[in-house]
Amino acid sequence: MTDEAEGYADLGMWREAWDALEALPPEERATPAALRARLRCCPGLGSWDVGEYVAKLLSDGGKADRASAAAFYMLLAVYHAKSGNREPAEEAIGKAVSAWPEIRADLIDEPALREVIF
């Protein structure tokens, strides 16, 4: 189960959460719950490329999957905005809204994205 990984992720113990996911049987690593847990780890580990891949997988899933993907894309947009990379930040914002339109208010309220959105 992904409970151990989720517990580590809740504590911000990203490497331990990742390792717990890697210890799962292969068929469990690809479940939506495991992918959502892995996606939570990606920003903390600086694994933005892996996160983009996982978020893309989840973007067409159920409500929890799409919300997780959008949250990741929002963090990716913040990362790019803080790095001065406006175009990738805009792309991440578009992917976030596409995955989960309800994230618009959070995007607008995020100070790091003000320059990109407005």
C-alpha cells in the first residue's frame, strides 16, 4: 500500500516516501494512488521532469488525479516564475487549469505568479 509513502510525504520526508514507493510491487507502483504520492515527492526532490511525466498521466484521470496534477503544475509554474522563466511558467499555468479548472483562484492568489498572470 501507499500508506507508508503518504505518511513520509505528509512529513516532508521526500526521499523516504520515494523509497517506500520504489519498494512496492511493480503492479502497485502504477496505481493512481502511488502516482499521486510520487507526484507529491517530485518538487521536494527537484525531480521536475519526472513530475511532468507523472502529472501528464494523472491529468486525464479522476478528480483526485486531476487535482494532484494541477497542484504539481502550479508548483512548477512558481518554480519557473521564480527562476525568471516566464514562458515555461505560462505553459505550466495552462496545464494546471486544463487538468483542474478549479485551481484558477489559487493561481491568481499566488504572489510568485502575479507577474506571469497579470
